[in-house]
Amino acid sequence: MTSRSVTLIDVARAAGVSKSTASNALGGSGRVSETTRERIRNVARELGYRPNTAARSLRRASTGAIGLHLPRTATRLDYYMNLAFGAVERARQDGLDLVLLAPGTAAGTGLAARVDGLLVIDPEVDDPEVPDLLGAGVPVVTGERYLGGGVAPSGAVVCDNAASLVALLDHLAERGARRPALLVPGPGSDWAAALRTAAVAWSRREGIEVTVRTVPFATTPVEAEAATAGLIGGASGADAVVCAPDGAVPGVLTAAARAGLQVGSDLLVAACVDGAATRGSGPQVTAVDLRPSEYGRACAALLSDLLAGSAEPGAVRRHEWALKVRESTAGRAWGRTC
């Protein structure tokens, strides 16, 4: 095939698939397994195939809009609202409108005719809409990896959430904690699964058991208070509590107050997601700043690059976090009873 340019049909024939399957595989969309997608990409590379980016742009940039799917219980949470605003700002820079998808949107038909691509944030394995969104026939970027099967996303933006929890636990141990506890959702999302795995690994490494309590993904302060109350009672109760869900840490502080414990000395408190609740509480709470606005911008930027053909399907970009140390982990050189 040296006398003419290699076409998509050439790639499809060499890979033994249809033209539409080859197009979906190379474009990062459609219901194509990751194994088939990678095989077709390898064939395209071997043949020297170069996509017609101008034609691809005309096909994809037809609506001037991208869709945003958030976890079902997340719309009241500060973190996701800031992430959404960041995504809106970046999409606008690229000349795209951003549409917040209502529940049930993926179940209908014609989603690909309404948006050029999708952002699916913190996809949960028990969210019935995620598989349909991934198979909608447009490029999809996930914020954190999807742990379910089926069609692979076109790209992802990920945080090292395990490292962020290890940093928190190391900090608490340095401040005297010897009986830490973690309030965390079940392992249905990449974020929660990473935190749970990191807690187990840290316990083995340090020889300090982290007591794990499962709470809802969008835990309310009342639910966090009840979970904490069951952890901190008595001389052998937890001397540090890490609250993973956004916005729930006031419940931990309330439980401490009801138990007569001074936060920052008797009980150290930290959070896996920084936000209004951690910054506005008394005392202010040590937390991991996931920089949600910048995260939203990064997700929208990757999707825009995929639509423009300037990013390869399957691209994974890293997003940085920062630990914000505050009064709630002032600590002392020992726990209540070491």
C-alpha cells in the first residue's frame, strides 16, 4: 500500500472488521471491546494509517455541546458543583456548551445527536446509566476510572487517591494517632476502592489497624455522626477519624462534641475531600484538596482534545492533589491510651 494513502477501509479489511467498527475503535467511541480496539489500533499503526482530521472534526463537532454526567446523589455536594463550573469554563474556551445530563438521559435514544462527547465523573459500577453512556457512540472521558466492564472510555483523568489517604494517615500517625478509623463508601467507584485498598496496605506497613466503616457515597452529616459515635466510645475507641465523603465531616465534629472530646487533641479529624464544610467548621479540618475546579477543566480539556484529534484514544492524564493541614489535627505526642 505504498502507491496511495491507507484508508479506513484498508484498516478494516486487514483487521477483519467492519468499517464502522474500525472507525469506532480508532475514534474511541462505540461498543468495541478493549481487546478489539487495541488490535485495530495496532493494525492501523502497522499500515501507516493517518486519519482525516478535518473530516473527523466535521463529523463530530456537529452540535457544539458536550454532556456532563455526575453521580446520582452528588448534585448537592460542593465538590461536584465546583468541578462542573470548572468544566463549563474550559468548554467555553473551546467554543463548546456544557449540558448537565438529567437522570435517565442515557436510557433514551439519540444522545449522540445532541452532544459531541461526554464527561462521566466518578462512574459507579451500580449506576445503570454508565454502560449506556459509554456506548453512546461519542467520545467519553471519565473522571476516575470505571471499574465495570463493557465499552472502555475514550480517555480518563485520574488522581492518585491511594497516595492522598496514605499522606493523611502518615500525618495523623505523626500527630500521635494510634487507633485511626476511616468512614468510606463501598468499593463501587475507583475513588472509594482506592481509599479502602490504601487503608489496608497502610495498616500492614505501619502495624496500626485502620478501622473501616462503610457509609453511603453521599453521606449526610447525620449519618456521619452516627457512624462516628460507634467508633469513639470508651478508652479503646478511635483517636482519629478520617471522613471520606464530601460535606459529611460536620457530623464527625458533632459526635466528638457529644462525647466530650476536644477535636485536635482528644480526637484528630481529617477529610478526604476539602470543601466548604472543612474550611468553615470550628475547628477547621485538615483535608485533601482535590482541586475540583481544575479537575473539571482537565476533564473538559481532554475531551476537547479527543474531539479535535489532538489526543489519542485511551489517553490517561494525571491530576494533582494537595494536603491542607489545619487545627483539627494539631495532635499531641501520644494518643489517649497508647
